[in-house]
Amino acid sequence: MSFKNILSQLNIFAQCKKYGLPLWQCPQFLFLVMGIVIAITAITFYAIATRYIADPRLVALMVLIITAILFIIANIINRSFERLAEASRMKSEFISVVSHQLRSPLSNLRWAIELLMSGRTDPITEKQLEYFKILKENSIRMGELVSDLLIVSRLETAKLPFKKQEFAFEDLINNLIKEFKPLARASNVEIKFEPEKNLPKVFSDPSQLRLVIENLLDNAIRYIKERGQVEIKLEKRDKNFYFEIKDNGVGIPREDQKYIFQKFFRSENILRYQTQGSGLGLYISKAIVERSGGKISFRSQEGVGSTFWFTIPIK
């Protein structure tokens, strides 16, 4: 190993950035903490041993043996953490590369399907049009999944850029509601938005907050069966914005609620309705909100509905 490599290994911040982990979860930082704990333990043991053992050489030998054993254990644990962190990094990079590579062929596939459906190449029958519609719907679903996987990969490797700017939060929500109007109308769902008056502007990343609200609003509409209503609130609480979205949909079973923000998790009652989804939306939303310095949570009752809320710092 070259001197440059040794220096890079000793650079804790560089290693943490490589694994995409916060400092307190980084193997090198944990090893440093364990080293300090071992040093304190050795000094404490030496101080106690000198009071009860007359021979200083025996005391020194015992301290060396205990310190060596503790360092060996710490090194084994640290190596295990490093292997796990490296495996996680490689998994995230693999997902990122695969997602990037899939986006272009999926876009080309969608373009080809739309061209065939238009009838500009050759006339198509009603039966063929039905098959093309199925292909188009599935290609859109695959594209959404690839996009979600790419976002997850970037979040886990801290490669998703966080570009803060000042903007009106209520305008962002109003624009999203307009986009979701056709889906809401088709699902017999009414959307109500009640923002507090004279709200200040928020200083955050609008594209990432848009993802959060998009996921929550999409879930609220899709998980309402027959006719329903979605109520959205936005208000200022101390130094934070408080966003709340309430629906009268299928709700979340109590036994599933502790898993709701995990990757790829979908409740059993949702699977019964065969509602589309990757199980990544809430995981992405939680990661973005927490990265923005806010909190996200929910309350839900099966058969009654769900209320999701999050806070975001104004500045």
C-alpha cells in the first residue's frame, strides 16, 4: 500500500463521503471512538491494578494483554462494518448504473409504441390498439420504477443535489393539484387545499419538496376507493412550515404501520386492491424531509383513512 493510500485511509471524512454515510455511522470514525474508549479503559485498569498488584511489570503486562485483545476485537468489528458499508455502496452504485442504462431504452420503447399507436406507419386494428395501450402503461410503470430507484440510489450515496432557493410553498402545492386534477376526477376524488393566509416564502429545494408532496398526494388519491375527499393544509408553526394531507381511503393496518417508511414495503390491504406502486415513495419522502431538517409522520386507521404530515424549516 502506497503512502498516498495510507493517508486516504486515515482521512475519516473522505472515507465517510465514499460510503455515503454520516460521520457517526462511518466505520473509520467508529474505530477511532473505540480506540479512545480502549485507551481510557487501559488507563483506568492500570490505575486500579497498581493499587492491588505490587509488581509493576505484571501490571504493565496485564494492561498490554487486555489492550491488545480489545484492539483485536475492535478491528474485527470495524472490518465487518467496512465490508457492510462497501457492500451497501456497491449496491447503490449498481442500482444507479442500471437505472441510468435503462432510462434510454425505456424512452425509446415508449416513443416507438406511441408512433405505432398513432397509425402513421401502418393502420392498426382496435385489438392491436388495446395491446399497444397495455404496453404503453407497463413502459410508464417501468419508467417510474427506474426513476424511483435512481432517486433512492442518489439519496443513499448523498449524490442527489440539494439546491436551495426561495419560493412560495402554496404555489408549488397549487401547481401539483392542477396536475393531479385529471387523476382525481377519474377516481371521483375531490381535493381541498386550505393554506394559511400571508405565509412567508420557504428557502429549500423546490424539486425535492415537489417529490414529497407528489408521492403523498398520489397515494392519497389512489388509496381512496369509490368516491372520496383529500384535504390539504399548510400553515406556519414557529420556525417551520406544517404540511398535512388527509384522505378517507383504505387506511393502513395497525400491524403494518411500523414498516410504512421502509423500502419496497406495501400494506397487505393495498395489495388486495392491486394498486400500482413501487413501495419507494414514502421512503423517498422521509429521506428528503429529514435531509431538509424536518420531520414526517402519520396517523391512520384501516377502513377510515390516513393523515400524513411533515414539517420543513422556513429558512
